[in-house]
Amino acid sequence: MSGSEKLANGKTIVPSASGNLMLDSTGHVAFFLVGKDRPKTVANPSVPIGPVIAYYGTYTVDEPTSTLT
């Protein structure tokens, strides 16, 4: 999978290369995308080497409309 982001100035960037979506049976969700072309190591480990997009929370399923919210 890949993704893109359209900025307010109209520029489109393609930061995402791979990710994961996890749903459990109790209604919890975790989702993350890891940016492509990230360096394997950096001189200072406290410096972020992103981008990373992450989300966690809860979800519901509306079976009559086959919708996940």
C-alpha cells in the first residue's frame, strides 16, 4: 500500500510506504503508517527519523450498512 498527503499549499507528498491496521473483538483499533526512504540509523538516537502516522482508539460496526466507524 502507499499513501499521499495534499498540503494546504497544493503540494502533494507521498510519505507512506507500509503500515498495519489492527482490530480486536472488543472494539479497539490501532493503525500506523511508516514513511518510506527512512534512514536505517542516525547519529543522534533522540532525533526523529519519521514520518510515522499512528492512531488508536475504538471502532463500531454497522452491519446493515457494512460500515466501520
